[in-house]
Amino acid sequence: GLPARVRIHEVGPRDGLQNEKATVPTEVKAEFIRRLADAGLTTIEATSFVHPKWVPQLADAEELFPMVSGLPVDLPVLVPNERGLERALSLSATRVAVFASATESFAKANLNRTVDEALAMFEPVVRRAKDGGAHVRGYLSMCFGDPWEGPVPVDQVVRVCRALRDMGCDELSLGDTIGVATPGHVLRLLAALNEGGVPTGVIGVHFHDTYGQALANTLAALQHGVTTVDASAGGLGGCPYAKSATGNLATEDLVWMLRGLGIDTGVDLGRLVATSEWMAGRLGRPSPSRTLRALSHK
Ligand code: HMG
Ligand code: MG
């Protein structure tokens, strides 16, 4: 069966904008987040407290976060280490996310660490966040394929998911960073996670649409019982490690499918489309979302 309700974890302002070539002005980012909240999204990943040299697009986190923190929605932020956590907590963030990798190559490229060194870096972050009453999400990248290592064995993914759970992460997000997953692989991984002691209730899915499989993968995950789905308004973003990557599953495409399935999300599709059209105008490039194009007024 399918779930009656799905929680959309909107990642456009973070995963989307971090990968856009243009750096968007802080006021435009704040307006984007306000409009997404107004369209009914209740979890909007706002920014990252990472090293500004690694992700210059999000270097304005200190200015942006206070501009939106009063909104009546959850605003998770990424924190790679204790320095990042301190920056986030000093602005009263209540939801943070660490981000691990299932592969050594991406751990090195993204975090300048081995997989286990990165886990050791997250351990005090998760503990201190939990002690301070924050909700902690644990991302795991390259859960299906890796641009340097190829297909990723499910056991490798299960091991790191277990480590994130044991550390105290409230929720996990399985990242298909380069968008190579297919539905059978998704089901095999979810079954292996359950067998390895990770319950479906703590699992979210994070698909990128590079090969056009993100919706099919999402449907497979829903049929397995997953109820948290990451998506990016207008399908913003890309991935610096995969040429022709088209970004995350577009929130519009997800909402269209869920609406057709009779699954409640609380999102007003018209307002969401208008927001993504406005953002595409600011970025100066059309959205890759098929649903957005179909419903577009332009
Ligand atoms: P490093 O160079 O090894 O850092 O980078 P370090 O720990 O050696 O510190 C070096 C300097 O950076 C120090 O300053 C620190 O204070 C400073 P110095 O003493 O030399 O003057 N520093 C910081 N400054 C501000 N904020 C911080 C911070 N940390 C250290 N938080 C590090 C290690 C983890 C910091 C770096 O690799 C980094 O910032 N990486 C972030 C990369 C990133 O954000 N990637 C995108 C997000 S992941 C993703 O998109 C995937 C996802 O969507 C899921 C999917 O699709 O798979 C989530
Ligand atoms: Mg991502």
C-alpha cells in the first residue's frame, strides 16, 4: 500500500542553489524561502554552515538565516563539524544535518576526510546537537553509484547508515547524488537496511533526476513505506561531479504524482509553480521540471 501522507523535505535553497553557477543575492534567497513556505512546504532546508571556500554560494548563511528564522516552518541547515554547529546554534537553529558518504572517493572530495574520519568528525556534532535539543538528520551520499567507484554495494551503505543511527541521528536521508539509481536497486537497499536494523520510519529518500528515474525511484520507496521525500523546487541544482546532472527531483513533479495518487502534502501547486518560475527568471535559465513547464503561464 501507499502512505496517506508524505512529508516533502524541500532542498531547493540549499542543494539547489549550492550547485547553481550564479550566486544568488541574500534577499532573493530569503524571498525564495518565504514563497516556498507560503506555497505550503513545511520543511525547507535553508542553507549550510560549511567552509565558505568550499561552497561560496552559501557563504551568506549568517545573514540569510535570521531573515527567515521567524517563519512558521522547519528550517534545517547543514553542519559538517563542530565549527558549523556552533555557527548554526548561535543563530538558534533547531534542526541540523550532518552529511556522510558511502564511498571513500566522495568523502575525500566533499569533506577532505576518509569515511570513518568523517564519522568521527560528526560524532561530537550529533551529541552536542542532541544535548541542545536539536533534531538531527544524517545524510548519506553516493548510496547507489559513485562517479569514481561505480556501483556502490548495499552492505557499504548499510554500514554507514548504522553508524549514523548509532550516533543518534533522528532521521537518515539516502542520497542518490549522481542520479543513477533505478527502482529495483532502491528496493534492494531498503530491504537490506531493514535487515540491518534500520527501520523504514527513519528513512528519507533524496533522488537526483540525472537519468530521469527520480519519480520511479520515489514511487518504489513509497511502496516500501517511506514517507519522507526530498525534492527541490523547479528541480534546481546539479552536481559538480556528474556532467549533465539536472539537479534534484523537482518538487512540482513530486507534488503532481502524489496528488494523482491521492496522497496529501499540503502544497499549493499553483503557488509553487509561480515561485519556481520567478526563481528561474532570477537565475536566467529555464527550469528542467516537466510539470512546471506544463503548468507554466509563460
Ligand atoms: P578542511 O579544509 O579539512 O577543514 O575542510 P579543517 O577542519 O582542516 O579547517 C580548516 C579551516 O576551515 C579552519 O580555519 C577552520 O576554522 C575552517 P583556519 O584555522 O585555517 O583559519 N572551518 C570552517 N569555517 C567555517 N565554517 C565551518 C568550518 N569548518 C572549518 N563549518 C570541511 C573540512 C568539512 C570544513 C570542508 O570540507 C567543508 O566545508 N565541506 C563542505 C562541503 C559541502 O558543503 N558539500 C555540499 C553538501 S553535501 C551534498 O550536497 C550532498 C547531499 O545533497 C546529499 C546527496 O545528494 O548525496 C546532502
Ligand atoms: Mg543532493
